[in-house]
Amino acid sequence: MKKLLTLACATMLTPVLAHGAFQLDSRYQDNDGDLIADIPSDESKLVDPSTLVFAYTPVEDPAVYKEVWSEFLDHLADTTGKNVQFFPVQSNAAQIEAMRAGRLHIAGFNTGSNPLAVACAGFRPFTMMAAADGSFGYEMEIISYPGSGVNDVEDIRGGELAFTSQTSNSGFKAPSAILKADYNMIAGEDFEPVFSGKHDNSILGVANKDYKAAAVANSVLNRMLSRDVVSEDQIVSLYKSQTFPTTGYGIAHNLTPELQEKIQDAFFSFNWEGTALEEEFSKSGEAQFVPITFKNHWEVIRKIDAANGVAYNCR
């Protein structure tokens, strides 16, 4: 059974950007060295809720994605024997705080938010979407619009660049590192940064000529182009990065081991064919869930954090 859950006005977790290597918050243990929180050995700290709460990363309209995930959540309910609720998150901070506070059990955290969710919320990612051949990932693109006067990356100097949020990989961290390393451009010194909040806001802002340039995930751009939310003649690509891992899906660390196993089984046994999930994510070439580890697949993201001289502390 699925329900729509609305969690309003949750107390937000505030990420603190500070120098140092990646590490978990002191409330979590990592005795096996895989860089994610261990499942508690003390059974009194384990939870086995009758209702599981699921949230997808706040990239686009939550109402659209409630329907996209509907058949998967039915399958999740059948596989686990639990009720399942969909939590339409409005921000990365609200999503992370919900898991840290025990109100969110299963989630897809976007690429850049994964380290914060792992460090501060006990998030245990185990899968992401991939193409039928097992390939995966997306690129950061810096985009503009025809006639903007911004014809290449250097033209951003002295102007504005729209980011999404400071926790976003492609919407902030990766472009910040690339602009500094390859173009000797630093936000606040060589150009004025503005924050749109979401990738779709940045893309629409460029298409509607509110922003002359924006750094976005091209997986979101491709889906918006496929749905005719924006058109190709509204967008000019100035830069495309290396490939990054996509949204990581996982679970709260303190669910019982048996429940965690059932949830993983639900992801890997889901039949995409003919579903709304296939219809939506095939637009960006995705067709299945594949196993991943935070330690290996997010190494490049942790390196980008290091290049920016930051790490996540929790408070």
C-alpha cells in the first residue's frame, strides 16, 4: 500500500563546509572501512518500521515523480511486506535531515549530496540506475542561450553564472573546481554566482533568458528536452565535463539487516518493462538498477570536494 507523505517544515540539517578528509559523523561507526555507517550490532538500536518512507532527490516537480515511482513502490511494498509512503522532498537539506532524524528510510540522493547523506544521516547507498549494457553516469554542462553574448566559458568572466545549490556536484562543486583549475576563475572574484535551487530552475532560467549561463546536470536537461519542457533551439552548450555517477539509492543504516536485504532485493528484482519508471528514465538512457559502493563509485566526487578544499561536517 502506498501513500503520499508530506513532511512539512522539518528542521533543516545545516552542512558546514570545512577543511579535512571525508569522515562519518561521530554517531556512526565504520569498522569495516567501507566509508559508510555500519549496521548497529546492538539490536536495541535497530528499527523495523511497519511503514517505509521513500524519497527521490529534489531535482524536478515532485508530483511528476510520485507517479513515475508508483509501480516501483508497489513492488517494494510487495517485496518487504510493508506499507510504503512517498515523501516529495523540496530540498536536499530536508531530505538529509529526514533520514538523520529517522523519518526517512529509503532514498535516492543526488550525486553531490551523497557524501553529506552518508556522513551526516547514516545513508547506505547500494545501487544506481544504468543503461542496459551496464554503463552509467551523466555530465556537467555549462549552458547558455543563443544571442546571450556568452559564446564560450571565458565570456562568463565579469558576469553571472547560475549554480543550483552548494551540495550539488554538477550544479556547484564540479563546475567550481573546473573553472578554478582550467580557467583560473573563482566565484565571487571573477564572476557573480547566483543560486537557483534546482537544476530545472537553472535550465528554465537559461531558456527564458533570466540567466546568461548555468551549470547543470545534462541528465536533467535531456529529460526536460524529451518532455518538451525546453527546446534545443533555446540552449547552447559551452562545456561538457567527464562522466559522473548518477543518483545513488540506499537505506538508513539502522534498519534491521533482514529488512535491508529485502529492500535491496526489491531494487534488483524490479521489472522495468512497460513501467512509468522506464518511460521517464529511458530518456536519459537508463534501464536497470546496478550494484555500487560509495567507496569506489563516489571516489571522483570526494576528489572534487578535496579540490574545492572542503569536507562535510554535521551539526
